[in-house]
Amino acid sequence: MGIIVWLIVGAIAGWLAGLIVKGAGLGLLGNIIVGIVGAVVAGWLLPRLGIVIGGGVIAEIVNAAIGGIIVLVILSLIRRA
């Protein structure tokens, strides 16, 4: 059951990140991957910056979306280079 929740949170977070970072959407599967990678990035980076959003599924989606935005910005910078 945990993997299904990860995929759903990743899909939602990747979709949100794709909406916020215009032109960087990668399709459904790409957005899921970006959301999951973004969750890992945000889980590592945000506590080191002193940012704690709280608990629950909504907080996980927000954290993963923030990480997804970071990942999409980095990917778009790499693509331009």
C-alpha cells in the first residue's frame, strides 16, 4: 500500500511542479518520477534550511512539489546548456 501512496503523491507533486514551472512538464510518467525525486530532494534539503511544513499527506505533497520545482528548474537549466 505504501508504494501506491508514493506514486499518487509523486504524481500530484510532479503535476503541480509542471504547472508552476511552465514548459518543463515531462508527461504523466515523467511527472511521477519528478515528484518522487522531488520528495527525496525536499526531504533532504528543507530540514537543512530549517523549513518544516508539518505532517500529513498534504504536507508531503507540498514538500514533494517544492522538491519537484527544484528538480524541474535544474533540468530546464541543463537542457538549455
